[in-house]
Amino acid sequence: MSVDQETIESEEKESEFGRGYFLLFGLGAGMFVTIVVAVAVLILTAPAPEVSAEPTVPAAGGELGDPANGEELFSQTCVACHGDGGVGVDGLGPTLIGNEFVTGLSDDELIAFLNTGRPADHPDNESGITMPPKGGNPSLSDEDLADIAVYLRTLS
């Protein structure tokens, strides 16, 4: 077989592959590139997924707390010592806005703290006033405390 004949047969095989590829996918190279570019543009220009602006804290059982309910419970239980919106009350309860103690606790630690409170003679108690367990409201459930914890996170 001559060199020219080998070249022709090689080109025919490549051509058959090209035709098969074209028939299999129904695309020419130009169309394929166009589709790849279009998909890339769609991916890169797709809007970002919406993210909730409200912080969430895992409650007992892995569910998330409800900051709106937490605010309502705070205003019914905690406001007497910590003031409206957590601004604090002189001689009773410190401000909770940006409070380093609150922000330094994990979610579970904060819920546990709310559940047990702090005695007046505790070394970290600056007011000398006892913070009763559950803020003095024994009817608060673990879920309620998680809701309050979520609300406290919004004050930070």
C-alpha cells in the first residue's frame, strides 16, 4: 500500500468517526461549544440561594428555635431584670446586647445556662442578684429556652 493510500484510508476512518459522533450526539463541534458556553453562563449568572437573615439555634431534638417566639417569651419573663430589648436594668440584670458572656457560649451552653440560672454568690455574678432557673418561669420548656437563646443571638 502506498503512502497516499494509507493517508486516504486514515482520513476516511477519522471521517467515519466524525460522522458517527455527529449522528450520535446530533451536534457539530461549533454547536457543542455553544452549548457548553451557554450552560457555563447560566451557572455563573444564576442567583444565589436565599439565606435567612434570622439566626437559628438548634433546640433540644435538633429543631431550630423561633426568634419571634423567643422575643415574646423574653418580654414576658426576662424583661423585668434585663430590660426591654435586653438593654439591662441597673442593679438587676446586665445588658444582653453584644454581651460577651452570651456570645461566648455555644448554643447548648446558653440553653443550659438559661435552664439553671446563676446564684447570687457566683463569682461571675456582678449584680449580687440571683438569676433564677428559667428566669423564674418554671413553665418554660427546653424549646422555649431555645427560642429565647435564638432571640438573644439577634441582640449580639
